[in-house]
Amino acid sequence: MRRFDLATPHDVDDCLKLLAERGETKLVAGGTDLLPQMKNGLIRPARVIDLSGVPEVHVLAPDDGRGFRVGAAVTARQLERDPRIQSAYRSLAESGALVGSIQVRNLATVGGNICNAAPSADMAPPLVALDAEAVIAGPRGRRRVPMAAFFTGVRRTVLAPEELLLEFSVPAPGPHSGSCYLRHTPRRELDIAVVGVASQVTLANSVCTKARICLAAVAPTPVRATAAEQALEGQRLTPELIEQAATLAIEAAKPISDQRGSVEFRRHLVRVLTRRTLTTALARASA
Amino acid sequence: MAKQILSFTVNDEPVDVLVQPYVTLLDALREDLELTGPKEGCGTGDCGACTVHLDGKPVASCLMLAMQARGHAVRTIEGLGAIGALHPLQDAFVRLGVPQCGFCIPGVLMAAAAVIAETKHPTEEDIRYGIAGNLCRCTGYTKMVAAISEAAAQR
């Protein structure tokens, strides 16, 4: 690796002061995306700021009954195994379980997965579908950005260079809610999504009061399938209606052809995975 | 760029070592502490040959900066068992003749140690999932799974 200076701040204010200084700086949490990019010379920061000593970004706790606080430096493995996440935010636990291997998941963080902003990032669709907000600290205080508006392009986000992503504020989905994240990969482990889909539904008296569907790896950023969501809300979720929504979800996908899949294959996967995740989310909401 | 003092625990011993801020934990273990059990296969977290335990959890030491281990407890294959007092996994690997070239084995054993520590009666599926992050190109996985299964049952 190219040489760099390493700063090890102890709190958010220290970290913001370091970010405000000049020079090419990179934040490191788990390092599983950053270190390979530094090793092959793709990025050459003069200084790296290590977040492992900043307690605030490691929080994983209920948010006074409103939902859950998921710190940016919470690892994929923590989300995979935390019983509270598994029960109320199942899609998030499922996406955490799909990132890399166990050795990688014990390092890789949810904030890193999101800030790296790959179109295929597994933890992005569940956070978008859960209506989560990113809590961001900057020189002028804190701001909250809905996850649906966080990504601005391939590897681009709303974060300014002097800002720090602190945590995700994930609202409680409420009773009779269910979620599911699935992706397609040629191999079972250690692969990157050809397409990923997160679905989230809430029921009241067997009628769908809220539906969220978010697609990954079919556009420069994760995208919501809003037409499909609208087709479900206010209705009883039958297999026929779910099939109809799955077909509508294809409209939201603007995929490219690459070595992982063609445009046609990706559109097909959007339909199949939307149907499967909605079916599972519905079963979980009804359970 | 001055070296920094890395204070941590390695195989139950407190250690202070001067490291450059840009070296990985794997390089610090191998080059500075002469613990050459963990190997660099790919350097990108895909092969698992560099697997060590950080506070009991398996991690890819090639993807961590050495300084990120400050204050933590690291265990390498050198600290899993001892000469004359092998860990049950090591014992099973020897008895069943698992290793061929041996390059991946330290990483496999550390991943397997985490499996049997976290799961009381691991199924074949649990074991295969637990070592999915470890690539072996000569021994194959069948004997590994058998040995891990046997070691887990003997506890």
C-alpha cells in the first residue's frame, strides 16, 4: 500500500476537525472495500481516519420506542446475528448475512457498504425499503437524509468531504409488518448481486396499508419501484396482485448489460425476486 | 510518517510493537512478530488464508490496518493449540490426514474454531457455511468437513 498518515480520533468532534483540514482524506471503518482499493492504487489518500475508536458510530440500540439506531460502524455480522434485528428488521439481517464471508462480515460495516455506494450494495435496498434516514454530522451541525435520497450516482452520495455518516435511524415498521431481501448470484457465497430486491409490507385487517420495494444493481443507484408499491397499497395481497406488482417493478429498472448479466436477464430477475420477496414479506407480516 | 506503537494482545501475551500506519494486521503479525501461520493468499479478503481471531471472531487480517487492532486480542494459529497439546481440530486434521500443501490450513482451522465455538452441534451445512470464506485448491473440503465434525463431536 502507498504510504499514508493514520489519525485515530476518539469522538465525532475530533473526527470532524480532522475532516475539515486540507488534503486527500479517507475514512476507514471495516476497511474491506477501502483496503483493496488502496492496495491496487485506485485511491491514494494522504491521510486515513480510523473510526474504530469513535464510540458513537458503533451504536446498535432501540431509539426510545421510535425504531432502531444502527451506527455506521456496526458490522454486517452484527446485523446478521442480532435477535432484535432478525425479528423486526429481517430484510436488514438477511442482507448483512450476504456480504462477503464471515471473516469479511466481522469487519465490513453497514456505513461502509452504503458510503462505498456500489449499485449492487446489499444493505442499501432494505434500508431504503424500511424508510430509514441517514444521520450525518458536519461542520454546521447534524442533518438527516432519507435513504431514498442518499445515493446520487455510481459510487456517489450526498455526503460532502467534510461530513461524517453517524448512523441510520430506522423507524419501527409497526405491527403486522414483514420484510425480505433476496438477491441473485451465480454462486451461493462470496459473490456480488446480479439483482437484489428488498420488499416491506404492512397490513391492517388483511389489507396492505404500506408497501415498499427497492431494487439493487439495476440502475446507478438503488431505486424504489413506486408503481408496484402503489398497485399493492389499499389492496388485499393475492398471488395475482403480487404477480402484477412484480411485472410493474420492471418499469423501475434501468439495467445495463455487463459480465454479470444482460439487460433482459436483469429485468427477468427483477420480476422473479420482487414476487418472491413480496410473497415472503406477506407471509412474515401475516405470521 | 512516523511509526506508531501498537499495543494489543497476541495469543494471550501483551505485545507492544512499532508499526508503520499503512501496514495491515497480517503484515505486522508476519513481518514484525514472526507469526507466519497466517498467510497472504489474495490480499483482498476472498481466500481466507489470513484468517485470525479478533476478540474471538474470525477476521481477514489482510483487510485490517495493524493499528486497528490496538487494545484488542488477536489469536493466530500459533495460539490455537500448542506442540504436544494440539487443539482438538488440529488433532483431527492430523489424524484424518487433511492437509496436503497446507497453505490454506491455518485459515481453515481458525474459521473452524469459530464455528465450533459458536455452534454446539454444528451440522455439515453449518460447517460448510462457516468455512465458505476459505479457499482450498488441493486438499478439497470433504476431509476438512469430516475432521471439523469429528472435533466438534468430541468436545
